[in-house]
Amino acid sequence: MRTRRFSTSMGIAFTLLTAGVVVQVTDQLEIFGKNSVIPLIIGLVIIVVGIPFVFLLRRILQTKEP
């Protein structure tokens, strides 16, 4: 069976989707109060940490391949 390689675009899409879902859920449940900016900050942190992690993971996997 053929194994799928890690896709950079899929990792970035997953990171953006996760950040969006977290922002929507925390805003909808009003965990940090009404009209709070904290969910946006959390979403931005997920994006800022997630996208370089995806690029780093891709780079590591490319160097390990023959």
C-alpha cells in the first residue's frame, strides 16, 4: 500500500481551520465575556505557531527521505 506524504498546504489549511473553529466556539460561548478580543488573540497565536511548525515539519520530513 502506498503511504501518503505530508502536504504543506493541507497542514496550513488544517491550522487555519483549527484557529477559526477555536475563535468561533469561544466567541459563541462567550467564555471571555461579550465582545472580547481574547478569542481573536488565541486564534492568531494558533496561526503564528502552527504555520511555522508545518513548514518545519515538512523540512524535517524532506531531509529524512532518500
